[in-house]
Amino acid sequence: MEKVVALLAFLPLIFVAACGRGPTPPPVGEPSGPSEGAEVMIEGFAFQPATTTVAPGTTITWINQDSVAHTVAIGGTESPRLNKGDSWSYTFDTAGTFDYICGLHPSMKGQIVVQ
């Protein structure tokens, strides 16, 4: 009976050794997954904030809070028309400075800095 009790006491250790202890955390200083997103509000015919600084891999979401439609034109890409309450997202994978405008109101300008 003592041998059975001793064996039962070691079963959890044997199980952990056989199955592993779960996922290994990433080394310190390395990202553990995709970067969190950031938001840019469209209100008062302006992008708020006008300049957003993020890490590579970050997704920016623009949210229109104006009562008129806007778009986000960045490089060769343009969002669909965003009515009040609509949003559009774009992921910035490479470092650099990216200027953008509203395609419907070109005086509205913003900038994304990826570093």
C-alpha cells in the first residue's frame, strides 16, 4: 500500500514532465504578438491626433465622428466613404513616415510615424 501511495504522489510530476509546462514565454525584449492598435478620430474636419507614432505591425483605425462622409487616402490606398460612426483600419508593417489626407476634403491632413 505504501508503494501505491508513493507512486500516486509522483504522478503529477510525471504528467508535467511528459506533457510539458505549457507554452514558453517569449524572451525579454521581443514582442509577444501583434502590436496593439491605435485610433484616429475624424471630427471637426480634422484627424485627431494629426500625427500618430506607432511600432511596426500596428493597425490604425480611423473612426468618423463627423456628420459628413470622409475617406482616408494613404499612398495608393483609399478607404471607402466613411459615414458618421463608420471606421476603417490599415496595418503599418514597415518603418517610415506616412502622410495621408481625406480624399473628399484634401485640406484634411494627417501623418503616421512608424518606428
